[in-house]
Amino acid sequence: MTRRIEREKKTLRVMIGLYCRERHGAAKGELCETCDQLWEYAQRRLLRCPFAPDKPTCAQCPVHCYKPVMRERVRQVMRYAGPRMLFRHPILALLHVLDGKRITSAERDKSQ
């Protein structure tokens, strides 16, 4: 597994944790059952990503591998936790933004 995928997993786990703690009242470091299911699902999706070595952020991915219900749940988590990440985990937030700006090798090949 690449460092980028590992960092994306860490960022997603932090975001889900922040959302769950503030929305569902979970203890710090813990997840409620609903959020734990989302986290397990998201990990499986990341591990099976067909673009793994050069993965774009999920928002920019041409293939949406999340089921619609899970995709909406992740979207809710990101909408809530994203702005708060700047204050609580600024380095992870910045790296995530930079990953979104990254040009993948497939995009480079198209432009040539």
C-alpha cells in the first residue's frame, strides 16, 4: 500500500472520528456503530481502488466505487469535518487539498 493511500485512510479516519464525536456523542478515539460501519466500508474501498498507485481524491475520481448510501454518508462527514480539519489537523487538511490538485499520470498522458 502506498504512503498516499495510508495518508488518505488516516485523514478519513480522523474526519469520521471528528464527525462521530461531535454529532453522535462518541468518546474520543471511539466510533458509534454507524460510523464504524462507514469506516470499515471506506477502508475496503480504498484497499481495492483500481487507481491505487496514482489514486485521485475520491471527489475527482472517474469511477465512484461507493454505494450511493455510503457515498452520501461520506459526503455528510466531509461537509461537516472538512472545514474543522483546518483547525484541528491542519497538516492532514493541507495534504488532502494538495492531493486534490495533483495531476495524475493518466491526466498527463491525455494532455500530451
